[in-house]
Amino acid sequence: MELFDRQKDAVGQGERTLLVYVELSSNRHVYNGMDELEELANSSALNVIKNLKVARNYASAKYFIGSGKVAELAELVKEFELDLVIFSAELSPSQERNLEKTLECQVMDRTGLILDIFSLRARSFEGKLQVELAQLKHLSTRLVRGWTHLERQKGGIGLRGPGETQLETDKRLIAVRIKNISKRLEKVHKQRDLGRKSRVKSDTPMIALAGYTNAGKSTLFNYITKAEVFAHNQLFATLDATIRRVILPASGEAVIADTVGFIQDLPHDLVDAFKSTLEETRQANVLLHIVDAADEYKVEKIEQVHDIVHEIDADKVPSILVMNKIDCLDNFEPRIDRDENGRIFRVWVSAQTGAGIDLLYQALAEQLSGTMTRARIQLDVTSAYIRSEIHNIGYIHNEKVDDFGQWILEINVTHHYLSKLLSLKGVTLLWEQKSQQK
Ligand SMILES: Nc1nc2c(ncn2[C@@H]2O[C@H](COP(=O)(O)OP(=O)(O)OP(=O)(O)O)[C@@H](O)[C@H]2O)c(=O)[nH]1
Ligand SMILES: [Mg+2]
């Protein structure tokens, strides 16, 4: 939690910031752009003093925006003693440099800001490596084009992470580090692959939570696993997939993965760098697509997530829409929606109050039935102790003791778990009904 503390300490003490949202004819489709930029800035613990919208028909070469506007900004910077100006648009290194010279303060674009948030939030070894890789790549394009004022060695936003260590302005050194990190990442990925293979072999179903940032994935993950995963009303609270083994009512043993949130116009470099954290999504048996049902832009966000799911090749994974935060809607009861074939495609819940989570478990059990089986087993008198384990691992529909003091249980468990049980002494299979395989 060290990163969180550092971040919390910084709230309200962050750089005095001006946000400039540039509306181009090409990005009019972007919804809620200014609000999102502001949320990003808040997530990075910046002190946003002012924000400004600028409309342009095209990007100018020197400053991106017109020089008249730049003069206006320069006055604002003086008047409000600002430290930082953030542009929603992708600035070229030379535009950034020109703006810094004229405005006499630090200038950053949205990619730089997202990278900064990533560097504050990455917790796992892999997450940190990936952020560093993305930062170094972002930096190296700037160095190639002669971005030299990194030598100022100023700490703070944009220069965290690799910026804090003796920022090797030397292109060659950066290249070496990029190579190094890539190699280490490759190793981590291989280990992950191995872990995944053993999961596939063990037949344990995998559930991946995915969705737009701030939709409530980690809150739901926490509710289900009762684990303490960082859930906070900030963008990108989760940066690396967090995986837990859980025992779900009705469907039993499963593996559940929380993932990094999606965001519109995520710089492409970053999508690449974070692909492996989304890999869980591709490997999953079920994808729970979490949506903030109270968000006025939910329709657009659902589409964005669909696009990215397609981009990472995860659209073959069966998915269920989880409409979360129904406690924020007026008089809304939890419910399940089915399509014309009777398949569950949407469940309405509140991860915060727990309303509807039982319906979600039911939906998961239905969706996972391909990996599940229903069976009747008998435990002889000496093996009755196994019963309490089954209670924890699987789902017991019925149980009774027969005339000989033996337990007869009707259970729902994974194929894998059933075969494990049957290999134990004193456990006998009386009957098994295999559900249809997917
Ligand atoms: N009212 C209400 N708030 C919720 C609910 N679920 C989550 N939240 C809040 O929404 C905010 C975001 O929740 P997170 O679980 O961190 O969201 P996330 O999808 O994991 O976000 P990222 O990790 O940034 O992608 C937090 O302030 C939660 O307390 C809910 O059912 N009802
Ligand atoms: Mg999260």
C-alpha cells in the first residue's frame, strides 16, 4: 500500500494544473472528454485550478493550438501561478517543447498523464515492468527527436518511475533497458503461461472481470473473494490482473481475475504494453463485463469495451453483462435478463450492497455448466470427514444418512473435483449426470 499512501499524501498538494481540452473536428465523437481528463488529473493527485476548452479545425504545427490561444494560456499560467498545463491532444515532442518555452511551465499530454497514473498504481512485479517499458518507449521517441530538457532532473509528475532514477538521457542506455525489461517480461509471461496451463488441465473454470474503468470491478471482486483489492473512486485503480481461487455457491471451485479498466482512446502503445494483463480475459471461460448502470455514458462505454475485447481477441469468450451500482438507480430491483434462447446475457446487481449477487452466482453456474457435473456419491462411515470439504468446495443439493450410517450426497462440482473425490478411499459414485459440454 506504499504507493497508495504516497498518492494520498499528494492529494491537494499536487502541481497547480490547467487542463486544456482540444476539440478537433476529428474527435467530436469523444464523449465527456473534459470530465474524463479532469478525473484522470484527479487520479494523479493534481490540483486542477482551471480548465479550458479550445476548438480547432486542424492541429497547428508549432503549438497544436493557435498562437493567440497560447498567449491567453500564458497569461493564465502567470495569473494563477500554475506549474503544469495538460493537453487532451497528443502533442509531438516539438509542440510540447514550444509550448513549455512560451508558457514557462511544464506541459504534458494525455498519454504522459496516463503513464504517470500507471506508474503510481502498478503494484505487481509484472505491472511495474510493463509501466516502465511503456514509459521508456514513450521517452525514447522524444529523445530521438531531440527532447533534451529531461536533463533538468526535476522529479514529480511525468518524471516519476524512470524519471526519478538518473534519467538516462542517452538513447543507447534506454534501448538497453528496454531490451532488458522485455526479456524479463517474457520470462514472467512464460511463468504465467505455465500457471494457466495447469489451470486448464485441472479443469477449474476461469472467470474474468472486465470493463470500463470505475465500473466497480474490484468492488465486485472483493465482494466475491472477500479479499482486499484496492478499490477506489479513481481511474485505473487496478493495474494488473489479480487472480484468486474461490468457491462459488452453486458452481463451486473457480478462478476469478480482476483486470485493468478500459478507457476511451487508450494510447495504442499502452494497449500493447498491457495486453498481457488482459490475457486472462482471453483465456477465461466466462467474461463478466461490468458496467456502471448509473453512468449516463454507459452505452458508449459498453461499445468501447466491446471494441477492445475484439481487439485482444477475446470476443469468443462467452460474456455476461453485469449492470452494477443499481443502488444508485431509483427503485431498481436486481434481476436477470435472458435472450430469446433463454440464455442469460445480463444481470443487474450492486457490488456495494450485495443485491443481486445471488443471481450472478446463478448466472455463472448456468454459464459454467459445461465444466460442471452433477453426481450422487456415497461416503462410507470412515470417510464422513470428506463431507465438510465438499461443503466448502462444491455445492450440495441434497444429503442424507442411509440405514448403514453412510452419507449420500447429491452434489454439483467440476469434473476435475469429482475425479479427485472418487480417487479417495471410501467414496463411491452412485450416479452422474453430465451436463452438455460446451
Ligand atoms: N454506489 C455504488 N458504488 C459502487 C458500486 N460498486 C462500486 N462502486 C464504487 O465505484 C468506485 C469504483 O469502484 P472500483 O471497484 O474501484 O472500480 P474498477 O472497475 O475496479 O475501476 P478500475 O480498477 O479503475 O478499472 C468506488 O468508489 C466504488 O466504491 C455499487 O454497486 N454501488
Ligand atoms: Mg479495479
